[in-house]
Amino acid sequence: MNLATLIGLVILLLAIALILVYFLRQAFDSSDTSRIDEMPEDDPYLNDRDQAHDRHL
């Protein structure tokens, strides 16, 4: 490979990586959890570790 091909490949890979990071940061935006998945205040909170709601077989 000559130098121009190597530099072009590095620039292309860098652009792909930056686009991937940009969209991943938007997907993992933690401020969306309170805006989208807001829990209603009138429902009691279901504790995952509480065995009272487990199905007894």
C-alpha cells in the first residue's frame, strides 16, 4: 500500500468509529429514562428481590 491509501483508510476508519460513538452515546443517554419510562406515582413499587410476588408451584 502506498502512503495515500494508508492515510485514506485511516481517515475512513476514524470516520466510521466517530459515527458509531455518536449514535451509541445517543442510545445510552441516561436522561431519557426519567423522561420516557417515568413510573406512575400511584402504583406501588415492585421490588425485584421481594419474593411475595413470585409464583409458587
